Amino acid sequence: MLDFKYEIDQDKCIGCEMCAEVCPTMAIDFDAEKEKAYVLDRDNCLVCHQCLEVCPVDAIIMEGGLWQEDIRTH
Amino acid sequence: MDIAKEIRTIQTDVLVIGSGMAGLRAAIEARRSGQEVLLVDKSLLGRASSSIYAGGLGLEILPKHLPYHGAVKGKKFADYFNGTIEEVFDKMLEEGVSIGWGYPYIDNQRILMTVAADYKLRQEELRDFGVEDPYSQHFIGRPVSMGVPIILPMVEHFKKMGGATMEKTVVTDLIRQKDRVIGVIGFEMADKRMVAILAKATVMASGGCAQVYKRTYSPTRITGDGYAMAYRAGAELWEMELVAFCNWTIAEPKCPQWWLPFSYGRVSGKLRNALGEPFFEKYAKENGWLGPKATLNDEDVMDKRYGKPLTELDHYFWIAVSKEVREGRGVDGAVYLDLRHVPDERWYYENDGITGLNEMRNFDWKKKPLKIAPAAEKQAGGILTDEYFKSSLEGFYAAGEAGPGVSLPFCIVSGACSGRYASWYAREAPPAELGDEDRKWVEKRKLQAQALLNREPKEAGDPRRIKQAIKETMWTYVGTLRTDEELARGLEALERIEKERLPHLYARDVRSLREAYEVNNMVLVSKMIAESARMRTESRGLHQRLDYPHEDNVNWLKNIVLEASDGGMKLSTRPVNLIWRKPPESRVKGGNI
């Protein structure tokens, strides 16, 4: 049903867990063995942008999300 | 995984648990009063709170040029607090439910008066904490997380004041010495280590427990930890049956359960059942919910259509929708909200999430109606406190949703008050020190945590599966409309979870250890809600019983108070302290109205 791209770049992810911590709906989870965050359930994403805001290495790929640019410039 | 052998000990004057609006405000106030303050959160500071998603203050900030501004009565939240303090107090007492309190006449009137008197000041004061003009455009473009520009500056402000913080530290229990709380024990996720935080005074601001319901839009971490910890330590809780539900929550498959923001677009919608028929009018007529000037014209916005302010109507909508679904005229537990006739400009110039959510999901609200159903929003009950936000235990205070009320105005007012009085207590109190018994107990809790980590993983003990079972049970049996029979079955199901599944509960790593603690707390809090709901044999505001459909002001001007006892959960009633206002005669006559 989603028509926007929402992924976590596994090469860039440094395993800091921050995105999984802030996700309010468990759309993102953290794999403790691999030490990487991953998108568990894209359908649960609220597009709240908190993961984008906290990721220190820009590993979160969200394309086609409204307001995304607005928020980055604020 | 092994927990570090050594237990870390930290000393502070005032400890604040939870970094949402209430916790931050309490921490800032206590620091202002010159005490050492430590702010602890089980996740990232401020980021995992429900305040960061809350729309309450968001309503403040909508710029005046927007088309609907002024079109919807009661829209601007600050307007609610216009008038003399006494006028505001009367309004809150009568309409309590609309801003999230329990319901008319069963609240602590002194606390109500405190909020009526302080809110405007507390809101203006946010500027001093670095929150940019709360009325500015800055907030536009945040369809969902409207609290970000309020909460994050407050975190920074607190740090600048010299406040200490700990993130990803899961507080698991309060440490009690005689009648006093002397701090907490917890688990530091980063160092895999137990920590004992000794504090002269402790403020609990851990938020509510809406996550115990399957349908909710509260963030993942809102699992009632504060209620459970207070209960285990022997503090009193009250009014746990009063759970607020929000009707305007998306129930589409493959969509998150999110609420449609309070907007001109939403209030222009038309509610329809599975057969495409309007149904709200029927319930409104039966129950006398319509105002004298109701037009009943679908083209009018809802306050005109039904002749009542939206703040009041909002409460009737979830009752009507729940009844319609229960009568079998729902679609997958939901009803339709038809927005097809709403012109674009009512949506696109507004700061609201629905357009973003729907566009991204290729869901066109202009082509087909949207499924919506009530979802748990917040818990109006909580830790029982007096008007100084002190609980029944010495040195233990509660603010925000964890405390005796709910809603953002309550959070900033109770946060400021609890922070002040906790720091006054800390000034005079003797230092907190662990005794031999306490040390043994902390060591025991450490072994229990290690046991969760050592336990063999079996499906029955998976924390996430148990959470799902609790959520299903609560939604089915302890949901929006309640009966004695269903509540009894809900309690049985919760007992089964407790007896058959909790003994298998396991944790694989630090993150699932946190979830395991949450599961234990959720079971306990769910039982509190179900037991209290069973006891209150009347319908009042947020608590709706199908077997007792009327407000009963002869027998039920009472608060249900709950505490731990040797024989399990002990419930009792206390008459409401009607110090300043009593319900009008018309509401009391004949017992039922």
C-alpha cells in the first residue's frame, strides 16, 4: 500500500539504536546480533521523521515523504 | 548475556523519572530551586515520550491566517482558559472530560483550581526555556511530531541549567524505607549494569499506559511503568477505570493507527455505518446529546450540525461508534468517515498529518471513505496525590499522566508544582542511604533480571507475544463499553497470562529485558483498570457500562482507590471532596439521571 521508499542502509548503519529508540510504532527494530537497525514493518510508519532527525550517519532512506525537506531545513 | 557484577550507586537531591512534558517541567523547576536534579528516561530524553506527539499545545500554534481559524468554536486551546479563574474552574469541572480529566465532580477540586489558575502562565513561560514563539510558523510542516519544537529545547535548557541526565536507564522499582521513597533501582542498558539511584525526593513522570490496548496511538514505550512501580511500593492509585479513547483514529489495514488531527477538514466529515447510513443522530437523540440549535445538516461543520462545542461532542462520538460496531453495523470493528465532499483548501493549508499519511499510502480520501474506530489515548487516573502532587508515600511525587490527571496543560502545571514541592522536601529531608536490607533486595532484583536473561526462549515467554495477548484481552473485554460479565472474563484472561505465561517470560538482550519489565507492568496495570472498572457500577464520562448506563450521583460521588495488600489488589472507595462545588440538584435527583 505504501508508495514511498523507506529503508535503512545496512552499510551505513553504525548500530547506535537511536532510530529504534525513537520509533513510536515499532516500524523500526534493532537486530542485537547483527548490531544493525532495520525496518521491521513499513506499514506502521507514521512519517513522524524522528528517525531521520536522530540518525547520526544519514542511514535512513525515506523518499517521497511529504515535508521531509521542510523539516531538514528547520 | 551477563549483567555486570557490580551495582552502581548514584546520589542526588531530586530524581525525576520520565522526560516528557511533565518530567522536563518538574526537573527544570527542581533545578531552579537550587537542588541537584537527575532526569532519567528508559529511552532517549524526550524523544520517546507521548508529549512529543501530542497535539494539545499544537492547537495553540496554528497561525491565524489559516482558513478555519475562528471557524470552529473552542478550537484554540488557550481560549479555553480565558475568563476569571473561577469561570475556568467551573468550566473544567463541568466539561472535565473534554480536556482529559476523569469526569465532572469526581476530581480533586484543589488540583483543578491549580490548573485553572496556572496554565496560561505556565504556557507563556515556555519561551524562557527556549521554546520559540509557541505561536510561530516553526511548527508548520510537522504533520505528526508536533511536540518536537517544545520538548527538545526544554531538554537542552535543563542541561544548560546544570541538570544531570541518564538515558536508556530502565527504572524498575522504587526503594522504600518505612513510609519514605529513597530512590529507585534500575538497569543501565549501555553498561548492562544495575544501578541504585538514591534521592531525597523522587518525582514519577513516566506517563500513562495506553499501550495495554490493541488499538492505541500512544508511542511504544507508554506501558504504565510508573503505576506498576508505585503500586509495588505500596502507594495509592486512583480512578484507573478512566481511560480516554479518541474516536478519530484510522482503522485502515496497513496503515498505522493514527488520529485525524483536530481540523476543519475532520469536523466537516460524515460518519456512516457499514450500510452507508448515518447513525450518530440516532444515539444523540436517544441520549440528549444534541444542542438546542443543532441544524442536523450534513454540510455544516459538526459543532453547528449537532449544536454543541466539539470538545464535548468528541466524547459522544466514541460512545456512538462503539455502540454501532457492537450492534454489528461496523466494518472490521470500524465505521466510515466520509470526507469526499471536503474541499482541498480545508486540508492542504493546515498542519495536519492525514494528508501526508494518506498521500504516501496512496489512499485517496477524496475517492472513498476512511475507516475509523476509537483507540486508547490516555489514562485519566493514576498515582493518587494531593494538590502538592505528593503521593501517599513520603518523598514521592507524581506529575503528568503518571499522576492524578492527564493532558498537556495538566502536565506543565503538575510538572512545575511537583518539581517545586519535591525540591522543598529534598531541602529539609535527611540524606537517602541504603540499609543492609535494601542492599539484599537490590541484589535479589539483580538476580531476577539475570534469571530472565538465562531463561530458555520459548514461544509462551516471548515478551512481544505476551504484549499482544494483553492488548487483545484489554481491547476485547475492557474496552470502550463495559459489562460486568466481560470485565470478569477479561480478568480471568489476565490471570491466565499471569499464571501461565509470565513464568516463562525471557529476555534475549538488553532491549528485550526492557520489554520483559514492561510486560510485567502491563499485566499489573491491566488488572488495575479491569478491577476498578468492575467496581464502578455506573456510567460516567470516560467509563461507560452497558449494564449501568446512567450517572449515579447518589452512590458514586466517590473515587476508587487502589493499593497493594497481602491478599492482592485492594480496592476501596472514598467520597469525593466536594469542597467548592457540588453537582446541581438536577444531576442528583432520584439516583439515576
